[in-house]
Amino acid sequence: MRYHVGTFDPVHFAVPHGHAGRSHGYERVAVIDHAHGSVHMGVGISRLQPGGRVDACVHANERGIYVLEGELRSEEHTSELQ
């Protein structure tokens, strides 16, 4: 995959594999993943309902989070994002 330009349909938001029972109010839709031809990278749009949570986890690579609306409280960092 060299370039991917696309959109997503909000109807495809779902609890990601492995997060059932480890999150509450968390959903994600893939924008780029193996189904789009990407071997090493994934990009998605996630939403977390008010009062929702995602349990702590470990990743073998970097992760980025962009907060588009609302507030995020992280137990990993000492400050809250607003």
C-alpha cells in the first residue's frame, strides 16, 4: 500500500477484538489496517462514551491519541487533558 484516501461510516463503530470485558463505552472503526493493504500500521477513529474506560494495556510500539472533543483522564500521566 502506497497511499490510501478514504472515509469511514460511523455505522461500523464496534468494540475492538480483545477489548470486550476490558473496556466500557469504547468503540473503534479502522481507517487503515491489513484489510486496506497495510502490513505494519493501523489507523483508526475511536470513541469513548462519557464515563467510559479502557483498561491498562501494553503495546510493543508507539501510540498516539488525538482528543477531538471532550476530556481525557489518563492514569499514566499526571495531568488531565481538556
